[in-house]
Amino acid sequence: MARCGHFDEITICDAGLPIPANAERIDMALSPGVPDLLSCIDAILSELQLQSVTLAQEIIDINPQVHQQILERIAQEQKLCGRHINIIYISHDAFKLQSHNSRAIVRSGECSPYANVIFSCGVPF
């Protein structure tokens, strides 16, 4: 996280997202569900500022509970930083391709569908 600059991207993903061999992988998965995606999101949000968030559009219908919990965290983060954080929805296939550009990919133990986010880093000023 310390090496991230403005507009650098960090992907936080479920246990099943394909991760390219050349990507900086931070593998947190201990067992199915541990840690869950939201725990990883919370830890990362404590360390960086957000410019925008990218989600696969499929999460809206297929995993609405996790989707809502992500939106709640983004709303909370907007209040803390005092500015709007863009939320972008793209297809899951496009999400997988975009994740290849991330500075790092954090793999959680999450085992629910489409439970993946890409955070674009902002600046605290």
C-alpha cells in the first residue's frame, strides 16, 4: 500500500478470481471464507485514500448482500474523506482484464460470486 500513488489500482478479490502469474499477489486466504472480502476491504481502506471503485456489474443481481455491504463502506469512506468516490460497473470479463493492471492483487478467502473490487487510489489532499 505504501508504494501506491494517485490512480494506482489495487484489486481485492475472492478466492476464485484468476490472478496473472506476473502480478504482485498478496494471498490472505487461509481457508474458505477466512478472511472474507469485507475484512480485507476494511483493512485496506484504513491505509489508503480512494479515487474510485470498480465492480463487476454481475454483483448487483447475483451477490446483492455483499454488493450492499461494499456500497455501505464506500459511503462511510466518502463521509470520512469529505468527497465523492466514483463507483464504476463493468462486465466481469472486463473486470478480470482490468485487474491485470493492478499494482497488487489481494486474494481473500471469500467464496461468494463476483465478490471482487478494484480500488483506484486517491490522494489525501
